[in-house]
Amino acid sequence: MTPTTSKPSKKADSIPTGFLGGEWVPQNQMMISVQDGGFRQGATAVERLRTYGQVMFAVEDHLHRWQHSTSEMGIVGLPALPEIAALLRELLSRNQSLLDSEGELGITMFASTGTAESGSATFGMHINRLNLERIQQRQDSGQPLVITRIQQPSPLCWPRTIKVRSRLHYHLADQAAQKKDATASGVLLDDDGTITETSISNIAIVNADKILSPPRNRVLRGITQSFVEQLAQELQIDWANSPISTDDLMTADEVLLMGTDGGLWFANRVNGTAIGNGKAQPMYQSLQNQFRSHLDTKNS
């Protein structure tokens, strides 16, 4: 797939530019066929990135997860990773005016199995705005969680380590959670009743100055979580992977939340019960300071 190389148009500064079918197009004109496997069957791999200091974060890690997802789904005929990296840079360049006005942006790229007529994958990428005010509020004051009855799909359906657009389970979990707390994320369960993740975050708990997160093969490969694990190692904080019961979650000293859009934030309550008096606690504060220090160093 060879993209067109036309120069960005200043006339479209007010409308984000996206990439679809090998061409740069106004984002509001990006459309896929109702016959596309992504629409008909939800057979779509997806990857979400964001900028910090107007620089894309952990691009290589995101591309590695992308390759894992598309390979597991059998989606072929996609641009090679170096080409995708170049397209991502051009996407930001073509949307520089929006990036300047917003401060930071998110990026979504996707690939589906395409249509029977095309015989090839559908590949695209687009800009998405970040709610920076809400992100900052969650980092400062935390976010509530509600444990739901919704289970993660069995790994016999698809590996939990891949990122896909089939998100009905996440939608149902958040819908159930927000009936109890409008600002909450729903926590999904595994088939043994232990917790897994939310629709927007990996979860880890802190007890006795140690961090514990669910087994890696039970949740999505979190790029931000991997980064936070590196920060914990730098701070000589023990981090282990093991099943976490709902009681463990509700009685934790701290609950850490990690995701692409929000970075690192914390849960202030679970099922209405305050975690750490509902305020930011020492472990979170140390990791958040380290997170910001690394970003400042990388982007300076």
C-alpha cells in the first residue's frame, strides 16, 4: 500500500486530516463499507497512542503490540512498521495546527479484514482529541471504580494480549458501573472471579509498599503499565503479577490505574468504599513524579 504524497492543505486546518485507503483525506470523510469485516464482524485491530509535549509516546512499543494484534488476527497486507511510523509522524505534521491549539492529541490506527470484493485489509489512522481537563482531574483527585459481573471474553475466543475493536464487554461493564456512579469505570472479572481491567486502564494494587497486578496473559498488554513498571524498578519498588480478588481490590492501600489517554492515575474508591481516604497516596505520588520527570527529560 503506497500512500499519496500530496502536501498538507492549509484550507483544511480546521478539519483534522486522516489516512484511509492509502490517501490523506479530511477526517470527516473517512468511511468504510458496510460490507467491511470491521463493521460486519468487529474484526478490527486497533492501536491507540498519544503525545506528551507534542511528541508521540512509546511509538516502538505501540507498533510492537500492533504487530502482535494483527498477526494474531491474521490481518495481512498492511504497511511495514517503518512505513507506519512514518505515516504517524506525517499524521501529526498534517494536524500541527490542531496539536498547537489542543496542546496534546491522541492517535488511533486500525486495520480490519476488509471486504470480500477488495480482498485486502482496510487500514487507516486518525486524530482524536484528549479531554485534558478530565485527565488532570483524575490524576489529582482519582476516579471511582465499580466491580461488575461482566467477564472478560475467554482467551479461547481471542488472546487478551491483543487490542481489538470488539468492545461490547467494556461497554456493558461501564454501563453497569455508571448506573451506580456516573464517573466510575467498570472493573471486569475473570472466570475465577478475580479482577482483570477496565475499558480504559490496567489495574494494580499497592499493599505494604509492594505492587501487584493481574497475570500478564489475562489482560491487555498495557504500554503505559509497562512504562510504570520500569519506573517502579528505578525506584526499587517490588512489582509482582498474580490474581487479585475483589476483596484484595477493595482493601488495598492504593489502586493504580494506567492507560494510554490518561497516563497514570488512581482509584479514589471502589464500590463506594474509599481507598487511602480517597486521596493520592505516597506510592502513586512517587510514581507520578517519576513519570513526569521522565517525560520532561525526553521532551526537553
